[in-house]
Amino acid sequence: MATQIVISNEDYIKVDDSHIQWVDKGNAMPSLSHGVANSVHYVIWNNLSGQNEVQKCDENGAMIGNISLNSLTDVVHDTTTVQNLLDWGEVRKGQISQATIDWKAAGGGELGTTSEGKTWIDYDPNYS
């Protein structure tokens, strides 16, 4: 199970030691507001020194404050909790890992696409 997650909203996601590009997040990721008032800029939940927190920004990207995270049940945005993000991150990490194995086994092709045309999207059952 994932124990650490750092999200740079609209940029990248780190789940434990795995790095996920934003474009590869899939559609099952819990929603985090971006580009509007009171947006999520960063989510930090890890075992490094310093406060685990949600860094907030306004619609222009200017920082407006932080919300401390102290528990897995703390809300990051709307009803999404730290645990929701960790659970999603573990699943997505596994999906991408399996897609990579399948891609290599199928002889590769365009980066992230198997010779049968499968992509990371095929490993997200909520993709539309």
C-alpha cells in the first residue's frame, strides 16, 4: 500500500518512489481543483521532515495559504481525503507498472503503446 504521495497539481504525482506524469494520471484520480479560486497547488504527504500539507493558490496561481494534514482522514479537497489519494495512487502505480510490462512483452512501439495499440488508458477502467 502507498504510504507517501506528493502532487504538483497539473504537473506530476509521486507515489512512494514512483513518478507519474500528469498526463498519465488517468480519469479515476480524485478531483483536485485547479485554475479557480482556492485551488490546490501542492499536496504533500510523506515521511520527510516538515509539515504534511495542502498548499492553496488563487485562480492566478498566487499562493494563499496552507492547510496542515495530520491524519489519513484529513480532507484535501471537497470530500477527498489523504487516504483516498493514497489508495488511488497505489492502484494507478500498479496499472502503469502492468502496462509497462505488457508494452515490453509486446515488443514496444511508440512510448507507452504496445504493438496491439494498448496505452496507459487501457489500464484505467474509468477512462472515457
